[in-house]
Amino acid sequence: MTKMGRPRKDDAKRASITIRMSKETHKKLNEYASKHELSMTEVALRSLEEYLSKKK
């Protein structure tokens, strides 16, 4: 019997975190993501990557 579901990618993101934010920050994040046609996760990842690249 074959496995069902999405095939695994070699570069798949496997780690996850949970964050808490104010309602206002969540609203701003949601509005920004909608305006730029991105998911909130993608906005957070891009922002974090940019922040960390500047902190070297």
C-alpha cells in the first residue's frame, strides 16, 4: 500500500514556534499580509530573516 499525502521536500521547514502578540500587532500583521497577498507566516519569516541578517 502506498503512502497518501504530500511528498516530502528536502528543504521543508520542520521547526515551528508559537508567539503571542497584542491584538493591535496581530491586526497590523494581518492587514500587511492581505495587502501584499502573503500569509502572515510568510511575512513573519521574511521579517525575521531580514532582522537576523542585519544583526551579524
